[in-house]
Amino acid sequence: MSGIKDGVSRRGLMKGGAAAAAIGTAPLVFSRRAWAEKFRNDPGNAKSIKLGFNVPQTGAYADEGADELRAYKLAVKHLNGEGDGGLLTTMKPKSLKGNGVLGKKVEYVTGDTQTKSDAARASAKRMIEKDGVIMFSGGSSSGVAIAVQSLAQEMGVIFMCGLTHSNDTTGKDKRRYGFRHFFNAYMSGKALAPVLKETMGGERKAYHLTADYTWGWTQEESIKNSTEALGWKTVKAVRTPLGAGDFSQYITPVLNSGADVLILNHYGKDMVNSLTQAVQFGLRDKQVNGKSFEIVVPLYSRLMAQGAGKNIKGILGTTNWNWSLKDEGSKAFVKSFGQEYGFPPSQAAHTCYVQTLLYANACEMAGTFYPPEVIKALEGFKFDGMGNGPTEYRAADHQCFKSVLVVKGNEKPTSKFDLLEVVKEVPRSEVEYDPKIFGGELGPYKV
Amino acid sequence: MAKFLRNDLVVLAIFAVVVLAMPIWLQPLGAGYPDLLQRFAIYGIFAIGFNILFGLTGYLSFGHAAFLGVGSYAAVWSFKLLSLNVIPAVMLSIVVAGLFAAVIGFICLRRSGIYFSILTLAFAQMSYNLAYSVLTPITNGETGLRVLRADPRVIDGMLGVDAKGVLVTDLFGISMSGYSGFYFCAAMLIIGFFFAMRIMRSPFGMMLKAIKSNQNRMSYTGFNTRPYALAAFVISGMYAGLAGALLAATDPLAGAERMQWTASGEVVLMTILGGAGTLVGPFLGAGIIKYFENIFSAFNQQALNQAFSFLPEWLQDIVVGVISPFVGEGWHLTLGVVFMLIVIFLPGGLMEGFRRLGRLFTSGGNGPDRRKAASPAAQPQAAE
Amino acid sequence: MDAIVLQILNGLDKGGAYALIALGLTLIFGTLGVVNFAHGALFMLGAFCAVSFKKLLTLAEVTKVPSDLGFPVTKEVFYLEKWFGQTGLTIIDFAVPLAILISIPVMILIGLAMERGLVRHFYKRPHAEQILVTFGLAIVLQEIIKAIFGANPIPTPAPQFVSGSANIGEWLGLGQFVVYPWWRLIYLLFSLSVLAAVFSFLRFTTWGMVVRAGMQDRETVGLLGINIQKRFTIVFALAAVVAGLAGVMYTPILPPDYHMGMEFLVLSFVVVVVGGMGSLPGAVAAGFLLGILQSFASMNEVKSIFPGIDQIIIYLVAVIILLVRPRGLLGRKGVMET
């Protein structure tokens, strides 16, 4: 990747949306010539480009991975101008024309991350080295996202994160070549706290059960900070082994600890098991300190929540997006996904679909596939109509800022997909933070 | 002896040519790209090392991934603290993995047979669980240990080498990613192969095989077999450490899941698949499993339809319908089926299959060399 | 005090599951001499008997109803509810206990098929090969289940009236916070009675006597003109049923998914080894013992002294036992003692 000359002057030219729009309308031949610089997997004069979709196809998150893949396929369809256009009809501002990206047809390759960093990196390298992808995307675990994101930086290929919720992804492990549309643990805490105060009061004693790995720790920290700011006390935070299966030995001490809220910093199968068992142990039927005992699951995944069945009824948590939203973007997406597959999409599907479109749109804006220019087009990009209201890709840390949903397990579901009920849409301003608090640095544009 | 040596050199030369030419002949199979080639070489080393223990002595370790993981961590720490050059990292990893193997081997080898397997499994699981959680300050847990700009890198600092831009490991200035990384791994593989060959042919190797065929009889003759078994255990642990170091060298990140018992199971699968006790078998098995994992898993409906688009549409639908459960997300299923078939019908692995095929075509061909390479499974196991 | 009572209950409960799986494993090992790595898969298949049975009961008439989402959504009415009203719903509610009846014949068939089709051919082959082939089988079985049911856990709750928790604190005079879920108490009783049934079957019937004799000395029993082969086939089926029942009853505690077998496999092997290979009482004792140890290791008081002890306790115990007393807690002298 050496031998790329610094293009500061051109970069200067490119600054500003007006210039981008002007280039976008210029003949494609011109824009292709404008960046004669070499970069990895430059499509050159090829008629098509390849995107890589790297999702878990085996292991505990395989179903989530399958839903992400559905969304990616749909996004590719829409980008190529097939189907009903989905979010292309509602996105604004939009540079995409529905004729592929920069006039090139979009193709894709898939891979299996197995939810392991090693396998995910191997699979990503295959896409980059063998299949020649110009961008890759995928997720379902923060460990994998962070590992793959630093690979993206090393290889000089943009990575659009799928589902990853750890603060580190756009915090201390952020990378210039990685972008996250999904929200994070910090935002979960900020969004959840006021609702917790409203429904449970300002004097609660919380007991945390936390999956004993990095994501669990960051979430525990974020939730602790924001609930303690409400005046809550943290009685105890207990770490549980990943994939413990039976959580009974961690749940039984909760009732005697004097706590009146149990916070489950678990995800996936661990969440299903710990929640199911906590309910079985009758925690929610109890009165402690004169208040009824409550359970909180800060990060919800609807697909996984299905596994917990009725136990999620009335339990508060947060989510990035839910199909029951009624804005234009969400409706358009649910409609075209539902027509294609017969059921509504999950939040993982939504974020993956949006990420693909955002990348393609940034290429159109930049008028090139040259990664540094595409990155600059994405940085600070403000858009709307993609299902979360007005959204901004913050330039300082590549984190999207948008409203966060506080949800509750639906008491009266009308269908088997109708599991979560939106309690509150917390506006962006309440969950925003200074990028400096998590440290880290993005690294160079050129690699 | 001279004849033997010449024979060995021929084998080694052929092996070296085949390995070094992999980028060429694997291209039509869709596997000729650096990352997978590196993996073929690295897991080849891992499996060849495992074979020194399992293939020769019959001790079935279910915890070898722990040494691979320890090797990776040691290598990344070397990149962080000493230098981005791979030489210190490789040496450090081999030493650390060897020491770790010596301690665990010393304990585990007090038992044999399935008890030995369970002991190694237990140690590996403990290593994995701790690395994922409590030992996060050393291992960086789920996120994996990575090289950071702020790391001290004492040697690089003294020599005035300053990493610019992205941190890439190197061998005196040659970047260890891409094809140069592969050739480095391939060189290591060939060296490892050579050592394994020398060990198998040496009196020490004979001793190990004797442990396998009948340990009791060995001890009745007043022979203490444990030091030999321990030596084999440590050597194979060092191979695993080398493999771990190379994984980290070509891709400077070490994650705990490398140590999980399923990862240990994988190397067992590789060795058996190719042929335990044979020289080339483990490498072959490693290649096949990695090929499955990376290429088979990537076949999706779209790719299948393209591949069979020459067929009439109705036939294409049927063919794709039959194949699709076995590729893409179903690659585990294929692996399981293949593996069962191999163990049932070819307990000596693919190498036994080749031998049987060879026997079909040639009438004779049972020199001393052939018998030496005979499958371990065909011989009774002493351990139980 | 409260905490200790609860942790003992937790341990017994977990131990019940371990003991049931380990019992089958050790029975197969003791009689057939086969190390069955697919035993965890049998546990998983048992659980999926319950899932399939529930799926069967909740077969529904699917109608497409137009919705404001832009695509028709499916509306499902259970046939049982349609035909029998409230009675139908009650039957669905009791899916898990009823699944026991279904799972017994199913597991017998699976066990017979496995023994006849595969395991039989591995009696004389080395343990390593037995492990490998059954491991391969386990992968195949779980991938098939995944292809049918997906990878997500599937909720299979206990019947409504036992879904709450029992106030055992009041019974024991310990205060209102000592509660324990009804279903877990039922599971404990269930596992104890299955264990008792298996033991009395082996002890008090002639059939069982022959099997036990076969465990001691296969050759002599064979010389007596008894068709030991056939009995062993049935032993395998019996072990499959025990593992399957453990799986069925465990579903309300752990929503089943395709991978649950593998997770229990390693643990149950450790249990067998700690108890002593081929020792039935050993497997049961070790199952309960390890269950209780695991519960205590996860208490905060213990963890504050030994951080991370709950992650490794089971393996640590196994290592110590194997080094100090290789035949296991109750293993016979001379069996696998090298």
C-alpha cells in the first residue's frame, strides 16, 4: 500500500458538501479519472464492485447473522435499482441513483465469522485478498468488530460495523476505516436512566450480573454511572462466566442482598438464560424495601428475546431500532423487508442495511471509491429518513448519533414478532457525549 | 543409513517444492491468496507437532490449543515490549510454550489413556476460561491482545527503528503480511517438517513408538518411559507455540478463543483426517480443514447458482437444493460427515487411502519405509 | 445460612442433571467399553423431543391477514385451541411433562439406531477412535437440529401452575427470601427417581444382574451362553433414554438450542472421571458433589478470596482427583488405573 501519493490538495478541493454534490452530478468518467491513485481492490474499469458480508453463520448468533444477511441482500438489490427501493425512497440527502454505485453494479460475497475474532479476520482477509471487496461489513459481537476493524485499518479497506454495542468500538479502539451506526453502552445508560427513574423511583438498590468479558464490563460501568447519577445505589456487581448456562447460583443471592433491582448485563444466550431463570426464581413477584422487585436488561435483541418467551413481559431495556416505529423510513424498510421475506426485520438487519446504503451513498458523494475520500464523505455526514430520525456520523469518533429507543417487553403481543413496545424515543441530545472521554485515536486516512 | 538419508532428502525436497509452489497450484482451487496460504502453513506446523505426540506415542491430548494460545500471547507481548521483528517473537513463543508444556506435561503424563486426555482438556479449559476473564490485563480478554502505537518496544527504540503509520510486523524490513508472510511461514513449516522427520527416524522416535505399542512391556524391562513421553509432549508444545507465534506474526492479534477445547479438537481432527503417525498426513488434514472453513463456508446461494448455471433450470434448482445444506452455513455438517466417514472407513486417514489406492495399482511396494508409516490405529493401543 | 441452603439446592439441582448424563456415559463405558462423545447430543435430542412435541401441539392454522405494514402478516390459531378450546390450551401448557411419554420411545429408537448402526462396529477399536467417531456424530446431529430449528434458544416453559417459586424459607423457618422455583424442585425429585429406577432395575432384576455381571467380566458371562451383545444394545438404549429424559425435563430451566449438548458433554465427562470410570454410584455421587462445589465456588465470599475460581473449579477438582486417586471416588481398583 505504499506508493500512494498524498492528495492533500485534492482533499482540500473535496471539502464541503457542495463540492461533493457537484462532483456527484459530473460525468462518471471524469470522477474516475480524478483519482488515478492506487488503492487496494480498486475496481478500475470493471463493470461491477464487490462488497463483503461477514456475519456469524455458525454458533450462537447464527440466526442473527442470517437476518443480517437478508438485509444485506436486500440492500444490494435496492442499490442496483431492483425491488421497491426501500430506504432509497426516504433517505435524504441522497446521492444514490439506483443504478449501482458510481454506475457499477453491486455484487457481494459472504463469509462466516463463527463469532470468533480469528475466524472473522480470516474470513475478512479472504474477502479482501481473494474476492477483492471494496468494503466489508458485518457483526454481532464487539470483540469481533474491534478485531476486524483494526484489520480494516491495516488493509486499507473500509469496514462498516454491524451489531456491536461496546463503548470501545468507537472509543479507545476506534479506527479511521471503521464506522458504527449502532448505538453503544454509554447511550443505553443515558437513555435508560430517566425512564428508570420515572418507573422505579430515585431510590433503588441495584444488583448487577455481568458477563465476564469486555463488553459486559463496559456496559456495567455505563449503567452504573448513569443510575448512580439518579441517586441509585449499587449493592453489588457480580461477574458470571460467559455461557454459564445455569445462572441459579448467581441469582439466589440476589434476594438476600437487599437489592431491589436486578440489572442483567448479558447478551444473547446468556441473556435468555439468566432472564428466564431470574423470573423462575420469583424475583419479580417479590417486595423488597417496600418496593416491587424489578429486572432490567439494558441491551435487548428481539431475535434473542424470543428465546426468553413470556419472561420478557414488562422488562425495560434499550434497542437501536424496532420495526414498530412509525416514521417514513422505518415503514418503508419494514415493508420491503416484509414483502421479500414475510416477516419484519430485526434491529441487526436494520443497522446492516443502513450501513450498506450509507457506504454506497458516500462513494457517490465522493465520486470515487478511493477510501480516504469516502471516509471524508462519511465523516460528519448528516442524514435523515433512515429510521432513527436525524442522524449524524460524528467525525471525531465515527459513531452515529441519533435517538435511542427505550423499550419494554410487550405485555400483550399481537404476533410472535411483536415482542418489544417502544416506551420512549430518547433524543440525540440526551445521549451525546464528548468523544474524548473514551480516548483512543482514529489513525491515518492513508495506509 | 546413507540410503535413508538420501531418501529423506528427496522427501524433504519434494515437500519443500510442493509447499513453496502452493500459491501457484492452489490458485485454480480458489485458495491461492496469502491469508489462507499462511494458515495452511501455520496449522500444518501445529498438526505436525501434534502428530509427534499423538502419532508416535499414542497420547491423545485434548488441550493442545492452549500452547498455541500461549505462543500467540507471548509473540504479541514480544511485539509490544521488544520489537516488531518476528525473530524475537518466534523465539520467545517457542520458549514460553515449551515451558508451559513442560509444566502441564509433567502433571498430565502421570496418567495415560483417556485420563490423560481429560487432564489436558481440563488444563486447556482452565487456561481459556481464565484468559477470557480474570487474566484480561494480560490477554485483553474478548477483544484480543493487539499491538498498539504506545507500546514501548525496547529493542526497536534502541535501534532507532520507528514504526510509521500502521503497525506491521516484519523480518528485518520485510513485511510479514501478504505473500512474504506466507514464505516465512512456509520456511518454518519446511524446517518443522525436517525436524519431525529426523525425530521419527531417530532412536528417540523409535522409543516413542515403543511407548505406543506397549507401555507396560516397556516398564517391565525396567525402562522409565515418562521422560521420553514428556520430551515428546514438550516438543509438540513448542511446535504449537511456533504456530501461535506465526499466527500472531502474520496477524498481530491474539484472542482467547484460540485456546478453547473445540480448537484443540480441531487439531485432532486435522491429524486423524490426514493420517496420524504419518509425516505428510497432518499437514494434509490441516489444509483440508482450513479449506473447508474458509472456502466452503463462503459458498452461498448466489455463488451456487452461478456455478451450476450451465445446467437446465430445473436441474440447477435440484442440484443447488441438494448441495446448499452442506455448504455456506452448513459447512460444519459436511465436516462432521466427512470426518465420520474417514474414521469409520479409513482409520489411518487420507494417507491410508492413498496407500490403498497405490497398492491397487502397484503389485508390490512394501519396503521398510512403508511399514513405518503404517497407520497408528492399526496397532493396538497400550494405554487402555 | 439462607445462602448456604440455597446454594446446596442449586448444587443438587445441577448435580441431578450431571448425574443423569454421567450415569448413561459410565453405563455405556462399563458395559460396552465405549467412550461415547455423542452422549451430550443425546441430552440435546431429548430436549428437542420436548421442543418438537410442543411444536406438534401448537400446530396452527395459518392465515394471512393484511396489515398496515405493507405486507400481509400471518395469524396463527392453534388447532388444539380451535378444536378443544380451553382444554386444548391446557394440553399445550403441559407440553413438557407430556413430552416425557413421547421421548421414551423416541430415545429408545435413537439409541438402538446409534448402537446398531455405528457404535457396535467400534467395540474393538481403540478409545481414541471411539471418541473421534462419536464426536463426529455429535457434530452431525447438532448441525441437523440447527438446520431444522435454527440456532436461537427456543422457549419451552413449564406448566403455568408450577412456573412460580416455592416459599421453602417458610417451611424451614428461614425467612421470606428463601424461595426456590417449583420446577427445579420437581427436577430434583425427577432425577432422583430416575436414578432410583435405574439402580433398582440393575440391582433387582435378573436382566440387570446379567448386565452388572457383564460389566465385571464380559467374557465369562458370554461363555455362560447368554447373548450379551443383545443386552448391551438394550443398555445403550437405556442410557439414551436417561440422557433424553434429563434433556426433556431441563428445557424449562434452560431454553434449548442445538449446542447445549456440547456444553454438557465436557462437564459430564469430568463427572464420570471424578466418580470413577464405569462406576454407577460414583457417577451419581460425583455429579452431585461437583454441582454443589460449583455453586459454592460462585459465592461472592469465595470469589473474593480466589478470583475466577467459579470459572475453573470443576476442572481443578478433576485434575486433583485424577492425580491423587486416579480410579476416581468410587471406581473399582484396577479399572483404568494407569
